[in-house]
Amino acid sequence: MSAPLRHFLGLKDVDEKTIREILTLAARYKAERGSISWRPLAGQTWAMIFTKSSTRTRVSFEVAIHELGGNSLFLNANDLQLGRGEPIKDTARVLGRMVHGVIIRTFAQSDVEEFAEYGKIPTVNALTDDEHPCQILADIQTIEEKLGPITGKKIAFIGDCACNVARSWVYAAEKLKFNLALAGPDGYQSEIENSFVTQTTDVKEAARDADVLYTDVWVSMGLEAEKAKRAEIFQGYQINHALVELAKKNGIVLHCLPAYREQEITEKVLEEHSQNIFDQAENRLHAQKGILHWLMELPVK
């Protein structure tokens, strides 16, 4: 009996063992880039269906597929029959007969899940409104490179705690047993709770003694009409020097990018911590190689 097909649809249903396997692979791929002989995607073509714009996600996945021996096929969803109303399940059943895997960046989590069900090929969530799991794996890789094991550490997330990035952080905290302090205004709190997560409207409380200060944009893609409203509501939910002073002395600042300076983070703080932030961006490549390798269920030599 063959093993069930693997997908990477979010951190909600991924266990600690899987996360650790992927991060171990990511570390190997980073350390041995240019010399490692693994080509788990040799002879394969992977489709990338993107409804939302992207810099880091698109480039890192295209480079990852190439360096793993495969070919990538970038498909703007608006250029497909999806853009004219073809159901996801029909597109999935067509592509499932032609390509070896698919990476999807879109709005609805249900679209990614439906594609996985009907496509019958490995499917990766490269971002939905519900989750951004690839980002969080790269973040954890970065934190552990800088500070050691994340278990027991305090991560302070400042800003929109109901966004996809924060939601994936909540799931990760429970799996890897670190403390996640979410600080956001009323109405922008996470709807998900577990014993490793605290929520507050007080940014100072969240930042105090944190190992990591983390933020994201105030206005996620698809919410541009709320830009003016959010700019007013999120005043005070910014990583600045006063907040950095409350964190641990050896603490780090991370931002998943793109950054809007003088909104969620000051120009000065971003530039002072740019080495870590751009290491974090680079790790998208390595973490995603780990994900793609893990999907193939290949032994690690």
C-alpha cells in the first residue's frame, strides 16, 4: 500500500516532527548550497499559480525548483481559465495530469485545499488569507540560527494579530512550545488561542523581555480599501527604539517584508537590524527547498 500523498497546506495540521524534518533539510541546503548533490525534483515540472503579487515568494520558489533539478511554470491566475470562472477542481484535475506539483498563492484557503483534493499532486500553500506557513518556517530557521532553539523563547508579534502571518505563528507556538505575545488593537486580535499564546493591546507588555520583536504590514493584500482607517487604528503599534529597549539585550528584530518605514517599523530600527531581516528573507529559499524535498518523501543521506 502506497503512502498518502504529501501536501503542505498550513501549520494548523502539521506536527512538530514534520517541522523539524523540514528545518533540518533547510539547514543542509543552506550550508551546502552550490555543492549539495540532491536533486529531488529532477525531471519534474512544477506549476506556480499566483493570484496575489509577490517578490520573495515567487523568486525563492522559482530558484528553489531550479536548484532542486526541476522546471517551474509561472501561471498568473488571471491568465488561466480560472480568471474566467473555471472551478478550481477542474483546473486541478487538468494540471494534475500534466505537472508534478503545484505552489499556490491566493486569497481563499479553501482554494488550496480543494486543489490538493482534486489535483492528486503535491500542493503547497505559498500564502492565503488564512495562513503564510512558508514564511514562518523561514522565520524559525532565522531565529534558531541567531538565538538557538526556539522552544521556551518569547516572540512578540506587534500589529494586526488577525492576519495570516500571526495566525501561522499561533499554530507554530503550540507545535514548538515557545511563548507568543500578540499585541494589536481591539478588533484585530487573533481568534485562535492556545496555552502558549497571550494577547494584549499593550505593546510594551508584549515587548518586555522578548527574544524576538516581529512585525508585518498594517494593510494586508486585498485590504487596500482600509488603508486610511488602519493607519489611524494602528498608530502606536510600531517597532521603534523605545520598544527595542524593552526586549532582551541580545534580542533580534524581524520583519517578513515588504516594510513600510515609519508605519509598522521605523527606518532607523529596520536599518540597524537589516542583517537579520535580510537573512530572514534569504531563508525563504532554503526553507522552501526543505518543504519541496519533504514532499518527495526521499531519504536524507
